[in-house]
Amino acid sequence: MNTPKMLWTGRVMTGLFALFMLGASISPKLLGMPVAEETMAQLGWPAGYAVAIGLIELACLVLYLIPRTSVFGAVLMMGLLGGAMATQVRAESPLFSHILFSLYLGLFMWGGLWLRDVRLRQLFPVVREPALSKRT
């Protein structure tokens, strides 16, 4: 069942995820901002990789936002976020604020998709246990 409340909550979560990815991740890399290259260097990535990673992020985001390819885009984006998490682990970054941030983003992304896509909810249903009857 796809209630309007679930659908709109999923759309809002998807929109917020997309805005975050565009503003905080993709834009600095694709616009060639110095902060993107500096951050990549601090994490141990060679110069010039920021634009390539930004293009990959943008492609994954576009696939995620198209309803027909949203699950494929989410899987690819999760792979990208896993790579970001591995980079943070290798750089010995703080656990909850840096390393797990990709996990937080991924959960938010999948949550938005789960709420707006009936097929995904059928694949991963939330099962409620029946109420226990009183024993007399």
C-alpha cells in the first residue's frame, strides 16, 4: 500500500538527499573549487580525481532520481558511499562524524526510496508480529 503520507515523506527525503549531494559533494568537485582538491589531498587521493568522482556522483544521483532506474542508482550510490567510508577509515578519521557519515547518508537515501517505491517495500517488508493473546 502506498499512502500519500508515505509517498510525500519519501519524496521529501529524496529531495533533501539530492540537495545535499548537489550542494556539499558534487558542486565543489565539478566546479573545481580548491576546497575539493585540498580535501582529496588530505584523504590521500591524487590531484585531479575530484572532478572524476564528482561526475560519478552526479551520474549515480541522476539514476537515483529517475523512477525507473532509482533502485539501480541507489545501489551504485551505496557503492560510492562505501568507497568514501573506506577512504575515511584509511585516513583514520573520527568514527561517528566522518567514517559513519556515508552510512547515515545511505540509510537516508534508501529510506526515501523505500517510502516512495511499492516494489522495494514488497522486497523488504516491515513485518509486524501479531499481538500475543492472553493466556488464562
